Amino acid sequence: MALLVKQFYEARRNGCLSLGWSPVKVTTAHNDLRHVTDFSSFCATNFGHVEANPAEEILLSQLSGKEFNLWLARASARKKWDLLFHAYGATEEGRGKMRKPSFRPERGKAQRTRSVKYFPPEHVLNFIAHARSVRDRLCWLLLFFGGLRISELMHIFTRDITVNTDDGTARVVIAHPEDGRIDWVDASGKRRNGNRAAFLLDKYNTIPRTQLPHRYPLHAGWKGMLMDDARRAESVVYWSDPSMGRLFLELHKEYMRTVRLGVADDHPYYFVAQRGDAFGEPLKLSGLTKQFYRCADRAGLPTPSDGVNPHGGRHFYGYYTATWLRLSKERVQKMMHHAQLSSTEVYYTIDSAVLRTELAQAHQRMTESMPAFLQNKQHLLSDEGGEYE
């Protein structure tokens, strides 16, 4: 019973998906627990039921500092309303003894269940198909099946795209825009090795996009990540679906041939603008964000709506790898480059669509494994076949 009461309180305070309960305020959870305790005591006294949260006698000296201060404040307040306060010292509480429920949760901030809004899975492929350019399809593949943030696309260099020879997928490096290690040849023909900030300054007389003023059009932010190679300050994309990694490589070849090779060597960035006088300039974050919502409109997706935003693509990646691929939290954490495991745990909830699919598959397997002589039950519903003797 004590365990049941504790689980009730935790489910009430933090929410419980299986019961459809949302998290509530700490005060609400404590009040509900008090009502349950009082009702249980009433049933125990009048009907002989087992008390769910029985009271126990404790000494004031056993109270925590916070509980003692609360008792002291209540005792002081009695002076204002209790006409028998002069006799308070003769009571059990006045002599330093109190009766408290066995389970008394500490008051604190409620641990609310974090929820994420992922891009609707049934619309992912249709959305990518409505991209107007090869460049945009490359971007959407990195969001949905590479798990990248849209701002991280702005820092990819052309040289960061190679091939994984073991499975034929594209190998995409995501390096820290300032500290990532890189090799290059300077103007004097000398081979150099340093970080990307030094490379940009020496080769292109510019600075990383993270260091540009926030209102500058080419500014792009960077959120810390768990690096695959801490020494080089870089990670790689892990394709949730290898076929999408191979598709990315094919589109990369087309993009390089038709667009990127025609850009002057004025900067190293992979994704570039393709229209008007800005052709060949580094792609702006605001520009790609606009393309995302225009693509959503063409795909018939209402905006704004849950998950239909650039970060919803990354959430879809987490949802897909955790819920459908059933990879461990530690693997998904590495794939999404989360610094904290708690950031990954939000994707590990039971999805009703997945549950229905698995139930159907389980029933199908059960039907297929049933012996043949038990499979034809329809004749049992017929009156034909003669009478019993």
C-alpha cells in the first residue's frame, strides 16, 4: 500500500502517459495525496480497511529544518486564534510528539514530462519531393535522416562531403565552426594545419559565421554537441536510413556538377544561393528557413502546426531511431550528438501508431504459426455436417 500511494503521488505530480494524466502543480499533488490519506484513514476507522498511508509518531527533533520551521510557524499562529493555547503544552504535539503520514514527499519543483513535436512521419517523403532544387533536397535529407539542426547546415564546407566506402553512403562531417581542425595550403604554397577560424582568416580573409554580428545576414549560430572526435572537434552524420545516405550522395554529385563547381573560390561553404546577383554566395539561414515553409505549403501542410518546422525534422530523426528502429538511448545519443542523455530520453515514449502496427504484426505471426488443422474455423458456424448421434 505504501508503494501504491507513492506511485499515485508521482504519477499525479509528474504525469502518467498510460493514464492520460498531465503533470500538475506541487500543491495540487500534495492536496490530492492528503485527501487520499484522509479518506483511507476514514475507511480504516469505520470499516476496518487497511490504511493506505498510516500515521506514525515522530519527535520534533526528527523533523527536517524545513518541517520544524513550518511547525514553529503554526504553533506561533495558534496564539492568535486558539483560546486554549495555554493548555497547548499538555498536548502530544506540545510535548514534542507529532503524528505524520508515513509517506511525506519533499516539496520541490514538479518534474514535468518534456514533449517534443516531430514532423508528421507520413508527410516526410512527400515534403522532400516538393523541394524546388537539388540543394534543398540535400538540406531536407540532412534534417530528417541525418538529424542535423538547420543552423549546422550553414557551417558545412564543400570538402566535408566524401563517401563511406563500406556502404556507399555520403560521409558528412560536422565540425565546430571555430575550433574544428583542418589542413590547407596557404598563398605561399606551404601546407598548414590549424582550426577553421585560422583557415578562414588566412584563405578567405573572413571569420566564422558564429562570430558575425547576430543581425548580420550570414550569421549562423552553433549549439554545443557531443563530438565523435574531440581532438579534431568534429562529428559525422549517422544516416537513420542508409538508402537516404546513398540518395544524398547521388544528389551531391548532381549538385556539385550543376551548381557548386560554377562558384568562384571566394568561400568554402557547401550550400550556396542559386538565384540572381547573390548566386554563389553562402546560403543564408533565413533564406533556407523560408524555403522550408514554402516547401511545406506546396506539400499541403498547414503552417504553423505541430512539428512542421525545421527543428521538427531533427525531432523526427530522434523519434524514428528511438521508436521505430528501437536503438538504445546511448546509441541515439551518439547519433544525435547530445551532450546529455536526458536530451535523448524525450524520444522514448510509446507511440500509438507503432503500438497498433506491432499488434497487427504480432497477430499476423500468431496466425501464421497456428497449425493448419486449426486454421479453418468457419465450418463451425455452419449447420451442415449432420446431427449428433
